[in-house]
Amino acid sequence: MNIAVFCSSSNHIADHYRQSAFQLGKLIAGDGNVLVYGGATGGLMDSVAEGAKSKNGNIVGIIPQAVIKMKRQSAIPTELIVVDTMSERKERMKSISDVFVVLPGSYGTLDEMLDIIASGVVGEHKKPLILVNEGGFYELFLSQINQMRMEHFIPTEEKYKPIIANSISHCMELIRSI
């Protein structure tokens, strides 16, 4: 199974986030799955790829030209796919992945996650998205979703919605059940 992981590339985040990302990469590869990620250096991107590498996993990095120009191309992927734009990166990740995992991140991570959710809502795919809310990182975001649901911006019977995991181990249990 190809598992896309959306996550931060910031080097200024707490170490426990890096440890969780490393563990996820290790478990993905240890189960014989392929890690699909953004192919950049830094933060959780390095950690998840290093985790997969520690188990000799297959790692597909999909990187846009702008990130290469920033000299942030990772040497870890076993396969690197270069695309022109961030939008093309999202489309490529969406097309080759079977499941999506969202770890803590910033604007790019939220953009990737919301693109997957929105395209699932309109029926472009039925691939599961697992949001890892370890340590309550996404509590405010989940509160916003509940607010949108209460105010009827989101239908009460959603055709597609994120699956919430509270830990990396819970995330892997969900993936294994797919």
C-alpha cells in the first residue's frame, strides 16, 4: 500500500513530534508499505523518511521545483519525482497513494489535508485520510469542524470525512484495518 504522509518541514519544532514521525515511517516500512511524502529536508519530513529508511523501506519523494531551488531536496527517497508546482505535487501524491496520514504541520500540511478532504467530499476519491491528533495538536481544528457541522456548513451525514487517530499506534491500527 502507498501511504502518503503530510507533515511539517520546520526544524524549530519539539523533538517529540520528530520521534512520532520517525516511528510512523518505521512502522509504514516495517509493514511492507511504501512511504509517499514531500521529498524535502527538515522537520518531520526528514524524520518520517529516516524512519522508513531504518527499515529499508521504499520511499517516494514528490518535490516541486520551488523547493529544489531552496536547496531543500532530500537525499533519502529511493525514488524522487520532480514536479513543477505545489499543486502538481498534491495531485501526484493524491493519484499514487492509497491512504493519507496527516501529522502536525503548518499551512502546507493543512492545504494538503483540506485538498484531500474537499476532493473526497465531491466524490473524486474514496481513499481514507487519517488525522493524527497526538497530544491534542489538532484540537482547535477539530473544534472548528464541529462548529461548521453545528452551523450546518457541513452536512450531518458526511459522505467523506477524516478519521481521527490519537497516536501513531492508533493510526497504524487504522491503516492495518483498511
